[in-house]
Amino acid sequence: MFSSSGFFIHRCCALIARKKSLCEITFATTIIYPQKRSIITIAAEKMEEASSSVSALPASMQEYLIHFAQVHETFRKPELESLAALFNIEYKLLQYSEKSPFARIALRSNTDAKLLISRSILGKAIYELWGSGHTYPEIHADVKKRTSDLWHLYKTCSFRFSFECYNGNRTEPKKKELIEGFSYVGFDGPIRMKNAQETFTIMEDFEATSIQETDRLAALNLEEKTAVPSCNPTHLDEPHQLYLGRLIGKSSRAVVEIYDLKKRNYIGTTSMDAELSLVTANMAHAAPGKLAYDPFVGTGSFAVACAHFGAVTFGSDIDGRMIRGTKAGKSLRSNFDQYKIVDRYGDMFVSDLTNSPLGRFGGGNGDRSDRIFDAIICDPPYGVREGLKVLGSRDPNRPKAPTIIDGIAQHTLRDYVPPKRPYSFEKMLNDIMNFASIHLVTGGRLCIWLPTADEDTHEFTIPTHSNLKLESVCVQSFNKWARRLLTYTRTSMEHVEEHNGIATIGNTAADEVDSVEEKQNRTANDLNIFRRKYFEGFKTPPSSGDSGGL
Amino acid sequence: MKLLTANFLSCAVKACKSSPLSFPLHFKDAELASKSVPYNPILLSNLLPRLDWPALVTSSSELGFTLPQQKPEITPFTPTSSEDGDAVMSGAGEEDEKTLRMLHKVLMETEVVEGKMVCGSCGFEYGIHQTVANFLLPSHLV
């Protein structure tokens, strides 16, 4: 695989993301600035605006409420869609906004609701909606209207009431008072704060919605949490939206703690934080009985995340030291031992995507099909510090013969380090897309993380492939740059036949990059626009040579 | 390196991809280890259609395992919605179970810790060290 040791920028974002997921603290204000929104984001927001009013409940469906974490907002809906597709659950989002942690959704049954939330990382819990309103008189009226025929079902069971406030807070006596307000439901069972049979949650959303909508949205963009109530001019003293829900199921969000990088036995500078690794595994449909592969496995962040959800995972890296680890007991594999998922450790090996051993003679169809994996996930090296490398010599005129010193062919020595040459990010992307097309089963998923410079000055082109259908684009913004998680599904066989031939299944435009020119002594900067922009501080406008494609 | 993975790999040298001798790679000087891991019938029944059986028979025999010449027929596994999440084979006969147990041992529990994998076409030897195989090529083969 491509060289992936020590990419400062990559490490930065891993650290930032990690810190963020840990405590969702406000220091993010110092690094996240208002972003010019890309076309995709704007389009997404338009769609969102359209759905921000409550849609009608389809027949034979019930209304539920999902409580999301207010982080990584652009990932929340795609994760939900992905899980619904994985479990084959029919749903309709009735109300969703990236500004609020509460979303209304229509589902067929409690079973579906429980299943849908069970694997979610960005969702916290799902509730049967008992009522909603802008004020307490409104919600009480709604609860009575919707559920008075259900109250007798919970008359004797143990129960508890809990409180969730977003962007606001209540004192304990006030909470108690508000809970008492629901006493008309007439539950006589014992109140248990732990292990209650039923949990009813009052949810309050304090976030104001109307004032200077566009400006505020731009300013807050991804970091709602930075808007501390006291210094938010649009913050209200009273919640503008209230819900009462009966808890149906909790998510897998608690798992994020277990896989926390701080507690992980073996990590590297490029390890992806637990939260986003697990979200990626959800996007990739990692599940029991499936095979997942990470061609830039590094220290195995995605591998453990996919294994957590039951998939057997394989990985490779151009740097074997990353896989083996440096000292005894600290290796990629030791993480599988730590999390007790060693039965889902497939194999790790050292290789380079441009000269991959994966695939077999006669591959393409039948028993010898090369379509082995259900999921391919990767966070390719951005090549900031060292530049991207693949196998081969920088010198195209170097004789094609083994290097022999003292009668020993050097490559046969155990500590032999093969020469590597610079490689372009665009070409690598193209290689990944082609590789996924060849090796994914129909319906299999490709998840790929891409760094992009600020859309202000640099156009972002989503890579395409005739055999891969784009499912979603999620954006994580940093100061002056962002990274995106792109998810694709491998389409059915038919597209392959159009292209006839194994080596050329569904080519992308970048295949036509002049390889002779590329093999010559071009520098890492020439070959990697993102790297160049990084060192230029993302300041310069695009030169005529830039055609996007980052 | 597991036999499972070996079934997906051929020689990394591009010129060898057109030779039937490049697949499977042949084990040499293999030092084996066996580690007991939980039996996973869902995985095995998903894996079976993706295996190249003749190649698996060849690789297995190089490591001292004898597999039937014909790929076993297993009723496709349909996940049952068992509440405890335990993997249960629905409708799997005793014969199927026996075959799957044997495959589990060969594919999932056996590993080459040290040794080599050799291409039958070009003769290049890929080293396996601490279970991790190295497929990097010297520049004259790229």
C-alpha cells in the first residue's frame, strides 16, 4: 500500500476528532470557522428545509422520535439510511434538522425501531412518540389525545421519568415539577431509577429557530455545541419544542467509549477515532458473516470497528511495521485480543494497491470470481508529510534486473526495503475505485475518506465509477480544509459486461493520466494537489492545471 | 497467513496474472499455529461460494490437511432472528455441520506463522513473518 507513516495533518484530525467525541467541548470554536458551503451542502440543506416541517404520517406506520447526538451532523442521516438499508427497514423521516438532536420518524413497528437504533453510533435512543408541543399545555393536550387509550398498559409496571434538555437546563426541583405535570397518566407501578420496565422521557429543545436563520446557520455550521446558551443571542429561556416519548431502544453509542483510542493497546499517528470508525463501519454495512477489507489498514482502526459489528476483517498496508507493531504485545492483532474479537481477525499483509496480490487467475466469474469482499473501507494517506508512495523506482530507465551485492540478490533479504516512487492522489483514488469494482460483491459497499481543501477556492469533484453508485457524502470540517466520507454501493453485474474484460472493468477518466510522465521524477507536490495546497496554507486560487478531483 | 486468505491471493507480479501457475501460491517451510476461535457457521456458509475449491485442496495438502476433492454442498444459511444473537444453523444437517466444522478448523483456526509463499510461475518467494505476509516487490518486478 501507499506509504502511510506519520502524516501530520491526518494525525491532527484524528486527535481533534477524538477530543471532540470525548467531551464535545467548546475548544472547537478555535479551530472551526464558518465555511463557505459547497453545492452539495447547500442542496442538502434545501432538502432539509423542505422537511423541517412535520410531514404526514403514512398509513400503517407509527410515529417515533430519535434522539441524536449533536455531533457530526452531516453523518447522522446517512448513518440512519445505511442502517435502514442494512436491516431492510421501511421508514420515513417526518421531521429532521441538523440543528436539533430530535427527529421524528415513521416506522412499521417497535421491532423495527429497536433494530434500527441498535447499531447507531450517532443516534442515542429511539422513543415511541407520546406527544409534542411548543408549550406544556400543548404537549399535555397532545399526550392525552394520542395515548389515553394506552395508559392502562403501563398502570402497574415499574417505570421512571427522565429528562433530556438540549441547549438549556432545568433545576432538579423544576424537573420534578414538570414530571409531576404528567401524573394524569395514572401509573401506579413502582418508580425505579434503575432497571425500570418502562422509561418515559421528557425532551426539551431550547434552540431558537427563527432569527437570522441563514447567518446563524453559517456561523454555527457544524458546531452547535459551541453555542453556549448564555452567549447565544437567539437562545430562549423556555424550550421552543417539547416531546414526551416512551423508550423503545438504545443505540450502540456507548461502544464509542469501549473503543476509545486512549484506552486502545496499539495506536498510531494515523488512527481514526473510535466514533467515526464505527460510523464508517455502519456505512459499510459491516455485519456477521461478511468480509471487510481495508487496503490502508495502518493500525487497524476500521478493522476493529468492522469486527465489532461482526465482519471478518482483512487489511494491508505498504508499511509492515504498522501491522506488526514495534514491540511485543503491541500490534494490530493485539487490539483484536483486547476487544475479544479475535475470531473476526481475517488476515493482515504487507502490500501496495498498485501491485496487489488480491485476485486469482481466471478471476472475474464463476467459482474463480474476484468478487470477494462485502465491504472495502479506507482512509487513504493524504501524503502531506512524505508524499504518496507506491512500489517502483523513480528512475524509469533503471534496468529491470535484481540488485545483486556480494552475490546476494538484495530483495531476498528479510530486511530488504523495496524502492518506492511518488504517486498522485487522483491516480490512487482511481485505483481504489477500480479495485472496489473488481473485488466487491454485488451490493457490497465502498467507504472512502477524502481530504479536500476549502471549497471557497477549490472545487471538489466527487469521484465516480460506472459500477459504483454513490450513496452519501458526509463532511467533517476543519479550519480551511475538510474531509469527506463517501459511500458507494457496487451495482449488479450488468455494468461489467458492457465494458467486457477484466482489467478494464468500468474505467474512470483519470485512467488516461499520462503514466510515462508520472513515472518520471515528478515531486510529491506535483502529484498531490491537496499536499501542495496544505503547504501553501490553502491560500492560493487554483492554477489552470487544477481540475479538481481531489 | 490463513488458508482462507491464501485462497484469495495470487502472485503480485503483473506478468504472472495471466499464468494459471500464479494461483494459488505454494506454501514452503511453513510453521503452523492453531488457535481456537468461536465457530461461526454464518461466516462459513457465506464464504463457501467465494472459495476456489481446487486451490484450497492444493494449499491445504501443502500444510498437511486433506479435504474432499469436491466442494461440499451446503444449504445456504439464512439468518434466523434468534434473540440472543447466537449463530444457529437453521435446517443444517449433521453432514453439513461436520463439513463446516472441518472448514472452520482449516480456514479460521490454522495459521502460517513463519514461512514462504512461492509463485508457481515466476518462482518469487514471499516471506511470512509473525503471520504477516509481505507482498512488496523489488523494483525490477514492478
